[in-house]
Amino acid sequence: MARTRTFDTDQALESAMIVFWRKGYDGASMTDLTEAMDINRPSLYAAFGNKQELFRRTLERYAEVRSAYMRPALGQPTARAVAEHVLRGAADLQTDPATPAGCLAVHSSPTCAEDSSQIGRALIAFRHDGEAAIRERFERAQAEGDLPADADPATLADYIRTVVYGMAVKAASGSTREELERVIGLTMRAWPQ
């Protein structure tokens, strides 16, 4: 008969996410993870499989909980408002004192793609999904006449995500929310008219 799980799965995933966010995928040891999650290795393996599967699950949780600002951002009435909401939501997340600075999807990338190709592919897919969602919203804005006909929705989406990733690196290097606001202001001044 299987033993009843005695830990909160969501809390365990949250704790693992913070470890991966701080140390990166490669830097997070199983000891780091089990200690942070307050479970033993057999429980971790039984609940989450291996380290790769645990990381994949934390990435899903990150998208659902930490990057939840994307849903209301994509629902904004104009493409400009979408871009601004994405940038401000990212800055809020990246400088939140309750979490590590920066972005899990940027800072947890494996150092050796050959050894961690499954993780590398998961992170690339995560980032591409975010870019695709923004691109599709900008395409819709263009079809509705909200973006100029000569604007390129794909390039605009790439631009916004590139700024988000750059802000993540700046935040992880100690930049403040106010410093990121200046980047956001400059980015929005370059928005197509």
C-alpha cells in the first residue's frame, strides 16, 4: 500500500523554484533541493521523478504563478498597453524582494547544453511560448488597425522580450526598480506611432 504524501506539493515546488532561480539548473544540487523542499530524496523521486522533471514542473509553476502578469498584459486594449504592461510586470517580478532578482527562465539556463539538452529545450520552449503569445497579440492589434501597417509584429515581440531578458540580467546584477523604469520609459518612447 502506498504511503500518503505528507508535504504540500505546491509549497515544495515553490521552494525548488527558488533554489533553481538562485543557483541555476546546474548549480542546484539534490541536497540543496531536498533541504529547501524539506523532503527526503525518495519522496522527491516519488513525487517529481528526477531533477529534470522537477525543474520542468517548477518552470510550469513559474509560468502560472510568477509570470501570471502575462495574462492581463495580453488582454490590454492596445498593443502599446500590452508592451508596457509586460515590461512593468517583468520589472515587478525581477525586483520583488520576496524572490531572487531577475528571471528563472534566464538565470537557470544550463551551462552545458549537451549535458542538459532536455532542460535547454524546455527553457527555449518556455521563452518561445512567451514571445509567440506577444507576437500573436501584436498581429491581432495590427489586423484591428492598432499598429501601423508597416510595423512588424514579430520584430516588436522579439524587441519587448529582449528588453525583458536584458532587464532580468540588470536586476540580477543589482539594478533597482527605478533603474528598470528608466529602461521601460525609453523602450516605450521608441514605440511605433
